[in-house]
Amino acid sequence: MTTQHLHTKIGERPMWSTLIAVLGTLSASVIATLLQNRITRAAAQRQDAAEHRRAVLGALRELATALDAHRRAMWVREDARLAGATQEEYARLRAESHATRAAISAPLVAVEILIPGVREQARAAAEATFALRAAPDRQTLDAHRREALTAAAALVEAIRLT
């Protein structure tokens, strides 16, 4: 076999040179496509992470706000009960505390789903807030309030560490 058979000429360029040029162009195109896909995927992952972070912060903000509102409503309600509030006043305060209690459920579930590692701290913060109910005296009510504040702070710290 002679080199004449290996090089069928197209114009002045041998066929092998043309074939190598085409394969090089195709390879470059495949590599460019793969790199573009990787860049696109990385950007989507960054976007997903940013959206998750916003959802986490939103759920935490809503839960902290709901816990704060319920803690305050419960303290006012129970303080009024201990001070001898009228049935009408107590009924009004009780309705307010029921509304603030209901506002805890959705953000609590959201925090538990979005940040499973802090599920226990989230539940503890909610339970500590609920514990203000039916305190036998003002000292116990104040102690429960402090415990609820501490539990809420522990939740925020646990989320910060995740």
C-alpha cells in the first residue's frame, strides 16, 4: 500500500486532514455543549439554594412572629385571669389567644419541613409558648414566659448553626 492510497486529495488538502478538522470541530462543539450544560446546571442549583434560603428565612420569620404574638396574647390573657378579669374581658382575650395560637401551625410545619434538623427546637419553642396556659400564679406565668423566650432563642440559634 502506498501513501498515494492513504491520501485521496480534495483540492490540495489530503482527505485525512479534512477528516481530522471535521472531528476536531465536532469535538469542540460537544465539549462546548457539555460545559454550557454544566454552567446552566450550576446556575440552577445556585438559584434553587437561594430560593430555599428565602423560604427558610420566611418560615422562620413567620414562626418567630407567631410565637411572639401568641406568647404575648397568652401572657395578657393569663395575667388578666389571675388578676380577676371579668368573664367578658377574659372571653375576648381568650378569642385573641386562640387566633394567635392558630397562626403558629402553618409556619411551624414549614420550619419542620424546610429545616428537619431543628424540628425538636421548633416544637420545644411552640410547646414552651403553649405552657403559659393556666399558670397557677403570676410567678409561674413569668417563669413560663422566660422559658418560652429561651426556647425561641434556642430555635433561632439552632437554625443559625445549620
